[in-house]
Amino acid sequence: MISTATDVINLGVGAPDIDTPAIAAQAAMDAIVAGHTKYAGSRGILPLRERIAERFAVDKGFTVSPDDVLVSAGAKLTLFCILSALAEPGGNVVFATPHYGGYPHIIRRAGLEGRPVQTFAADQYTLNPARIEAALDKNTVAVIINTPANPTGAMYDADLLQAIVDTITTRSRAVIVSDEIYSAFAYDGDAPSLGAIAPPDRVIVTDGVSKAYGMSGWRIGYAAGPRSVIEAAGAVNSQLTNCASSISQHAATAALTLSPVDTADVPRHRRLRDEAYAQASALPGVRAVRPRGGIYQSIQLSQAQIGTLRSAGFTVAGELLRRGGVKLPQDSTFGTPGLLRVTFSVPIPTLHEGMSRLARVLDEIS
């Protein structure tokens, strides 16, 4: 099958199939009418920072002051501001791979060296303390822990997080940066927050409204942690964007009155997770690990499948699009050749059709 432009199933979107809460949309309109359309300060409006601190306490067990919170134009920019505040000559950042595709670029643009540490399907794609310790040195300024993880759905339990914290805090001076943007999408128990486990002076938690609240286009991300780092990150944010959109900040303030678990519709996403895993596990020749959280199913192709798909002169994703009409991110995005990331937060018919097309292509090349 050779696809056409009008016959493409997109399973590559990096956002959930969730609408912006009505209360947030109304707050945005109210803000416009009220004239809240001016600069809003480089660290975010106080009502939003207060609401973030409240949510962190309730949802994560992480107690912070509003003065310990930074708001920026999306979680990606927030992470960049944090890493820029931590950066120093020769500094490096440790993170797991497969990884969110933005990490290497954000780290490099902050003037730091990225140190990816390989994780494996046999370990449910989680980092272990020994591998982290081997990557640490005197120049490590940060270790990024993404739980639940993009693209693998790996979710760390509290005991493993405690062991990781102990390793980092005793073997380095690094700050732990916990990327918890998918924390509401937890299917096998709650996702523990490093904010409730790590020493307060050694942890920064990042999150945002893009995923759990269906507000990716509103561009509001945030972080909380040691005030000195937050203040320095706010100075970086000021020079880059001045501030996040004032209108979006009012919308986010309203959205955060709602529980992220409720807005994320976890029961529906659990059913989608189960369906995606069942279909991925049935694909010929691949390795699929059941995601414990997030909105993605990872699929690891075999070396033979990678070679066959690339033999036509296309990338793996390009050949899957050409042969099957299924749009996925490039496998190189995640630092692991042949790793496919399927977004299961889509309507069931879309998921079924996309996975059926993948199955046909893999059957053809087996």
C-alpha cells in the first residue's frame, strides 16, 4: 500500500486528545474584557503562582511558596530557563534514553553537555542508580528524571526514586530536575513526585497545563524549587520572552482549580493504553513494553526490520508513512534507532486503523 496525502493516520501528535476546560476558556475571555493584556512579570502573575503552589501540595506532596515558582511559555521553555540558571562552563546534564526529543537540544542551547544513559525494555525503561552513578562527575549540574516518561511510559515507584535520590545527593552536587508533565496520566497507581522525596534544596519540579488540561497551545509551563535557582531562571525568562501570555496565565489559573486527574480522563486513557499495548504486542518481530503512564506506546523494531525499512532510502518513519499511511515521529528523535512512539490518546477507530496499518507493513517485510 502506498499512502496518499488524504489517507494518513496521524499517531505522532505529542499532545492528548483533551479539550481545554470551559472554565479556562471563559477566564481567558474575561481577562481580555478586563484589560489583563499587558506585561505580567517575568516569573508569572501571583494568583497563578499561588494556584500552582496549592496544586503541587495537593497533587505531589511538594510544599513550596509562590515565591519559589516560575511560570514560562510552556514546560519546554521553563526547562531551558532552569538549565540556563544552573549552567556553568564544562557542565553536563544526565538523562535517560530513550528520551523526550527536546532534551538534547535544550541542554545544548543552555551551554551544557548532554549525557544520555541507556535504559532497557527489561527494566521497563527506568534508570537504575548504578547507571546514574557511572554517568556522574564533578561537572554534573543536573540529572533529569522524566516520570511518567516520554516516549516509553516508564513510571518510577517511590522506592526506586528514593534510591536514585540517595545516589545523586551523595555522589554529586547535581540538582535533580523532575519532569512531571505527564504525572496525571498514571495507570498503575499514582505517579510519585520527586518533590516529596528529594531534599528541597536539591530538587526542581517542572509541569504545565499542556497535557493534563488539554492546553498545549496556551503555552503555560512552570517549575518550583530552590528560590535562588528560580530567581535566576526568571531572569533568563525575562530576557527571552519577558513573560508568558497574560491571557493564558489567567486561563491556567482557572484551569488549576480542577484536579488534573479529572481533566486528564484517566479511566478513558487507561482503556486506550490497554488497547494500544495489546495491539503493539501482537505486531510481528517487535518488542513492546506496557506503559505505566503517559500517552504513548513505544514499539522497538528489530534490527532486521530497521534495515529493511531503511533500504528503500527513506527514514524508518518515512517508509512507514509511504507504505502504510501512518505518521509517526522519526525514531532518531528519541535517541534509540527503531523506537516508534505511538500516541494512543486518539479516538479508538483512529488507533485501531493506525495499528492495523503498522501490522500490515511489518507483515509485508517479515
